[in-house]
Amino acid sequence: MTQTEEPEVAQDEYDNMGGGPGAPLPIAHLVGQAGLTDRDIKLMIEGGYHTVESIAYSTRKQLEQVKGISEAKATKLQNEAMKHVPMGFTTATEMHQRRSDLISITTGSKALDRLLGGGIETGSITEIFGEFRTGKSQICHTLAVTCQLPFDMGGGEGKCLYIDTEGTFRPTRLLSVANRYGLEGEEVLDNVAYARAYNSEHQLQLLKQAAQMMCETRFSLLIVDSATALYRTDYTGRGELSSRQSHIAGFMRMLQRLADEFGIAVVITNQVTAQVDGGPSAMFNPDPKKPIGGNIIAHASTTRLSLKKGRGETRICKIYDSPCLPEGDTLFAIYEHGIDDPQIKEDHYYGNVPPKDRQPLNGIQNGASNQFEVICGPLLNYQHLEEQGGAVRWHGSVLIVTKPGQRVPLLELAPEAGGSERVVVEGLKLYADPDKTFWRFSLQVPLTEAEARWRYTIPDIRYLAAVSNDPSRIFVVPAASESMRIMFHSCNGFSVGTDEDFWSGPAVWNDVLRTHQKRPFHVMIGGGDQIYNDSVRVSGPLKPWTEISNPHKRREFPFDNKMRADCDEFYYKNYVRWYTTEPFASANTSIAQINIWDDHDIIDGFGSYTDGFMRCAVFRGIGGVAFKYYCLFQHHTAPPASTFTTDAPQTMSAGAGGTAGIDPRQIENTYVYNRTSDDPSWIVGKKPGPYVEERSRSLYKRLGKRIAFVGIDARTERTRKQVNYPETYDLIFNRLRSELTAARGDIKHLILLLGVPIAYPRLAWLENILSSPLIAPIRLLNKRFGFAGGLFNSFDGGVDLLDDLDDHYTAKHHKKERRELVVRLQQLSQDFSVRITILGGDVHLGALGRFYSNPEVNIAPEHDPRYMANIISSAITNKPPPKAVANLLARRNKIHHLRDGKTDETLLALFDKQPGGVLKSAENNHNTMPSRNYAIITEISDAPAQNGTAHNGVSSQNGVNGNSGHKTYGHDGHKPLHAGEDGAGTEHPAADGISSHGAFKHGLNVALMVEIDNQDRQGKTQGYGLSIPPLDIEKKPQ
């Protein structure tokens, strides 16, 4: 054979000779071949060559450097070695088989092992770098033990070689890790061959000794901690940089050779240095620190891991470079027993429960399941915007509900377009019991110059209620200079007894998702009744209580711990059922929610029955249970530790903290996160509600650059005669004035959520009849003989429709409260030149009400602080009322005059035609739409420039009829009041729910999307549009 020919050695022949990863051929195998003698082999061993592979992998020049080896002898050695070691081409199939035989050594952390594809790979070099105290040496200590474990425990069944260059090796750490795995400490220490290197030449010499030791016994791991420390001290200054890199290259080449020869896992640690060149890379790199050694170490290492400090004992490991592993990162933790997954401490489970009251945590400890079994979620929530130093950050959260006994989940967050480091978020346990665990991931996203799509991924999850197990979801945030695109809905569920299949389930959500695909929503506002829990009285645990015929017995019935537990289970399961129902479930994953509750989130009519009945134990009990799951599912916040039960008197009234006292039985085997502060968006009432032992939670949130939102909790404090306490209104308006002052004019629109409409036709005549003595004989017949049973409710015996009427701001009990609220809103609008638009639902109709200055005030809507549109959108899922009811309301649409003598109110004729040609109401009814619907609000970004337009795009022509065009508008509210209402309906530019064009720059385009056919499971809609102008205070109302 000539020197240029390649010997042909079959892989199976090589394996049969005892070679292969982890079992190289001893160099003595060459004795007697081609005239090679024992003396030749002895010389090679003295030169550091111990295996046939070491000779085959070396150059002839390197072999000639061995003392006593001539050029001819070197040639013979190399030729004979290459006969036994396969070094030519092979098939990819054979290579795949060889790699499948490689093993991985566990790091001790399952999350870290998954990131690495199983652990530290043998037959290759893994570099671990990071700053001081990021866990480099701690990983090495754990690996020194785990490499000794059996294969089926993630070990390598071999010893460890440990070269320490910085004096950080501590045998006591090995003993702690050994104890974790049930290994004999003394045996573990004996299986670690340790050497301290004192200079770079000594470090290289130790590698040569290591090669000899690996020929004599099985080692599965070689650690060098740290690989570059001595080179940094032995070679200083720029003049020695080239020499340092050359020596590091030689050291790394020898490590590669050992990994190849012995199939051993090689782990080296490395330090980092900061880039101080001041160039663009240093300016824009989010982490300018880089590992030492440059390309020499980069190219020699197979896998490179970057470590960073986390919270407490946690650390973050990121795949910095790898030929086969995807980019990603994960959390791990450093404990006394070594590297492990992050664990939640006992105090996290018990929160503020005193030690004497703590019960065993049976069934809710952190487990070691490789997959998270997700019962419900993910649910995306929008919290608030934070502005610091001109930079704006979006804050939100993701909630999942999992089976108990699982480790802390992680969420990975990254821009879909790339270009930024991926962020890993650790789950926070909000609540856990033996059946379920609620996890919240808090998200922060910077708002940039353009709208951005962000991807969040929860690895290793399996959805129990979904067809797809895709762990990733996308959500969209606006540009920093833009306002959010808003979707508004209410009444998202079915009343008891509704034929849900006839109404195609929640089909309208399909239309929401289609529109979201065309132009994404940034937020969806739930105006109340996000879920219907009314069946608790029909098929749930309240059924026996409801069937008690004697009202007195019903009022006195106890809400004991069993009934509380049964109701707790019902509300939880009903939430899971509904929040996993498609297509509503898909919307929750990708459109951030803001929610305010209403009666059906608790039970139909809660708060609007007679005071004596509302104070009964059962109603107060279900109020507490409903509040618990409202906090968890709709706000992603920890619930109260205990809820109302007559078995624990301390829960029957709120304590100093504004919540029910702790019932030890309710916290058995249960963890509730001890929340120490509220989200900054919350406006918390000063005292508990009359029927719920909790304080109200209203919301203030900035919806981008020019829109703010306030949602009033109109259920917690509600009674038949009040919606909210006077002091709660004070809190809300004080917050609004503070926020608007701080905004310095940036906020052009304030979106106010009231839940029920406030600009709506009056039904006082019907209310008077149903509450008059005329109804008494019918009530008597109902009580004695069941006559007109459908007319009366099952709770307090009142007329069933009356609680709905009492809910309305236009009800006679609420007129004074309504009037005062409208006047305060008008004054706020006047003082801050902010346009107020009101959202309302509840009534199962679509409509558009308006307040505006009457003709005598002589002011155009563009300059009128009294002009407030009330967008009425209801229901997105529940069935609408009969046509006759909608037509009756339309006939009652008079122009009403507030007592101030300056404000008028009426509905807009928005519905110019029937949706899709399908008759929904009378042909002459253009004011109310009895069909399922939702609303879209989009800020107008561009408006036509015309002569005489003001800075906000609003025309300032002479006279009271100033608008964005030259058409004259009157003050009869039955007709358009301004250019944005002109042509309102299906032909208006805003009707598509997408357009940001309109007559008023920074105005609002509003689309009411109305279902065409309830038998169409695609939920297709017809859009009806109008525009709302911003407010330009040009002339003060008199």
C-alpha cells in the first residue's frame, strides 16, 4: 500500500477488535506488525501515545517528534494504525448507527437534560461559560457523580477525571450529590481521579497522563475547570496573544483526540469578558459579554452553553452554539444535593398560613413528570403599560391549569421575527389542591416603532382537552406610537334551557378569529358574563335548595362546608368546560383579555334581588366561590385563602384586609399564593360589598398611545337600589384625574365599561306594572297553584324580568346615581379635552346610544364634551330576544332630556339594512338589532386633509355644524349628528372592522359585527360602522 492510499476497514470488523467509542485498541496491538517491536511501542507510550487511535489520528510530523522514532518508523506506525481504525468514507446509515450508540450523562436537572437532548453527550466537547457564580463548577461537581450512575439512571457507568485549574473542587459537594442518588460516598470519591493544574504546561501534561489512565480503566467523563484560566495568567499582554492562542489550540486538539479515542464526554468551563471596543456590536448587543478563547475554543467545542444568574438559587442555561440542538434556554437550580429543577419551597405552598395550621401537602408537591398535563389554557391576559425614560413596556400574563404534582413549568417568550434574545419565564403557582394547579407566567414586552408579533412557548405540555398539542402561541402588541385595536364582547354563554346546538354554540367566535387573522386585535374586553354559571341551580349543587318551596326556609338554609365544596367543584369544572370550548378557547390563547364580571359570572340576577334574600347564606356563599374563580381564570391573580361558609364564622364577614377570614379546613392540602400587592391597574374599593366578603376591583389601563380604559366593577357592590358606593366613584374619578393629568394631553379617548347600557330606551312603564299591586293576585295564584310559573323566579318569588330591569341604570332606583355619573363624566371630558365612549352589554341586543348637548347649547359634537357614544354589544353567544322585544324598544326610542336641561339622549339609526338580507326585526327598526354580535374599535390613523381642519383633523368651520366636511348636521338625535355618523351602517368605511381611515384623525372607527345566520357554524357577520371624533375643546358648554 502506498502512503497516499486509504486503508479499508469495515466498521463491524473494527468493533469486533474491541474498538469503538469508550473502548479503543491498546497500542500493544501493533507489536509484531510491519516489524514494529516492543521497544517502538514503549517509546510511543513514553511520548504520550497509548492507543492505536491516537496514532491513526496524529500527523506523521507529530509522530516523528517522539524521541527515538524515525521518519520511516513513523510511517510504519501510521500505516498499520490506519488499517485498524476506519478513517475513510462510510454511509450516513452507519454513521447514524454509531451515533445512536452514544450515551448522554444527566446533569441532575430534567429541564436541562431536555434542553441538551438528553444530557452531556459522550464523544464530544461541551463548553460551559458564564460569569462568576453562574453555576459552572456546580454543574461539574454534579456530573462527576452522575457519570458513575448506571445507564438506566442517566449515567455513564464510568469514572471521572477532574482537572482543577482554579482550586474550586470540593469533595464534600460530591458526597452531597452521592447521597441524593443513594451512592456510597467513599466509593464515589474513589472513582474521581483529581489533579490540580498549576500552569498551562502542567495542564497539558495532565492530559497526557489522563490518556494513559483511560487505557487502563473505564472513564466516562473528563472535566477541565477552567480550561482558559491558566493561559490567561501565563500569557499576558497583546504581544503574547498569538502564542496563547496557539497553545490553547494544542490543548483543545488533544481534548478532541481524547473524546474521539475513548468516546468520553469532555466538559470544559470557561470565563467571559466584556466587549469594550465601543463599536456597534457592543452598543446593540443585549449581553456584550463573550467567552474567552475566541474561534479556537468555539470551533473545537461541539456544544457551547451560556449560563446566567436567575432568581435566588435558579440559573438560566442557553444553547449558545450546537450543530444539532435548537436555540433555546431553560431554568435550573443549585441545591445542596446538586443541580436540579427549580423547586417551590414549602412557604410558597402555604403562603401566610401559620405553621400550626399547616396540613400535609398530599398530592400537590412538585413532581417529576416529563410532560405537563394541561387541563385548561393557555389564557392570555393584558395587565398594564409601564413607561420609564421614554421606553414603554407591555405587561401581561399567561395562565394554565395543570394536574397537580408537577414541577415548575417554564414559558419561553420571543419575537416571532427573531433578532432578540429569548426570555424564559418561570411559572408562579397561584393556587393548588389535590385536583389542580394554577400557574401564572408574567410577561413583559417592549413596544417598538412597529406593531410586533410575539411567540410564547410552554415546552413539554400535553393538552387534555385539545386536538393539537402545539406548545406555541402568537399574540400581537401595537407600536409605541399607536393605540390598541379593541374587540368588545359580552354575554358569552347560554341561559339555562337554551338549545345550544340550534344556535351553533359559540360560533361567532369564529368570526372574531377570522377578523383577528386579517388585522390582529391587541386586546379583547369582556363586558361581563364571560361565563354563565346559572346551571348551578338547575343541575348543580343548588338544585335541592332551589326546590325548597318555602322562601323562609330557603333564606335560613345554611351554606355548610359540604355545600361550599360542592359549589367550588361546580364552578371550577364549569370554567374548565367553557374555557376549553372552541373557538372561544383559541381566542383566549392569542388575544389578551381584560374582564369585568357581571351577574351570570356568579348567578343570574345576583345583587338585584330583594335585600333580605340577597343576604341569605347560600347567595353569599356562591358569591365567594364565584369570586375565587373569577380571580383565577379572568384576572390571573391569587384568590382569597377561604370563602364564605356558615361552618366557619370567621369567613362570614370580611376582616381588616377586606377579605374573609381563614378557615383551616379549606386550606387542608391546599396552597394559595400570598399576594402582597395588587396589579397597578386595579382600583380597589374601600369596603367589602354587601353580599360578597370582598372589595370591588375596578380597572384602569392604558390602551396604547392615545386611548385609556376604565372598567367599573358594577357587581360586587350592587344592590337593588345602588350600583356602586359613592366612595367607589370617588376613587375611580380621582384615579382618572391623576392619570389624565400625568398623560399631559396624550390621551384623546377614555373607554368606559359599565357592563349594562346607560344610554338606552326606558322601560319604566313595564317596571311600574311588574312592581305594582296589580301583580299581587297573580303572585298568589303562582304560590298556591303554580299559575304563571315562568313569570316568577325561583329565588325570592319576584317577577323574573324585574331583576333584569333593576340591573339597568335607567331603572327608577338608579336614576339619581345615573345622572350624577353622567354629569361627572361630562365634567371630566370638559376638563381634560378627552372623548369618553361607553361600552355596555347585558341586553342581548346591538345598538348605539348617545348623549349630546341639546340644540340650545349650540355646539358641534366635535367640540362637545357632552357627546358620549354608548356602544351596546350583546350577546356574542347567548340567544337574542324575540323580534317583538327589539321592535318595542325601538318604538320607545324617544329623545330623552337629562334634568340639567342641556343634555339629550337617544339611539342612532345604525342598522340601515338587515344583516345579509336575513330579517331580524321590523323593516322600520333601525335602532336595535336582535342578533348575536360583537364590537370592534380601531383608532383612525389617517384622515383626509381639508382646508380649515384643526390640529386633530377636525374641521373648525363657522357655526355649530363644524365637521370634517361641508355638510350641515342638525341636533335631532334621530339623524346623524356629525360626519362620523353620516352614512352609518353597512356602507360606512368602518363597517369592515379593519379600516383605520376616517373623517377624524385620532378618532375612533366603531364596527358592530352582527351574526347573519345562527345556523351557520362559521358565525359569519355583517358589519355596521360609524366614527367617533376626538374632542377639541374649542368652546365651553354653557
